[in-house]
Amino acid sequence: MATVTLETVLVQARQLPLEDQARLTAILERERALRLATILDEWAADESGYDETAWPDSAALRSE
């Protein structure tokens, strides 16, 4: 199985026509936003109490 790295993707992306580069950028941005939303959802659902202990001010920031 071949390993795909970000560098490989970027090198290949730079060889695409500009229209395709823009489409790929949009896809990557959507993927990044979805992954970030997933991480934030998992963090918000965590009931371990770690974040309240490690970052006591985080509760105040989340409520703003």
C-alpha cells in the first residue's frame, strides 16, 4: 500500500489547471472544517473533567 503525504498531494495539485486547483482547495477546506468540527464535538462531549481541571478558564470562554 502506497503512503500518500501532503507534500505529494501538493506537488500534484500544482500541476493541475487553475480551475481544478480551486476545486481541490475547496474540497480540502471542507474536509478540514469537518475534521475540526468532529474534534470540537468530541471535546465538548468529553465528561472526564480534564479540560475543567487543566484549563479552568475554558468554561467561561465557551459560555461567551
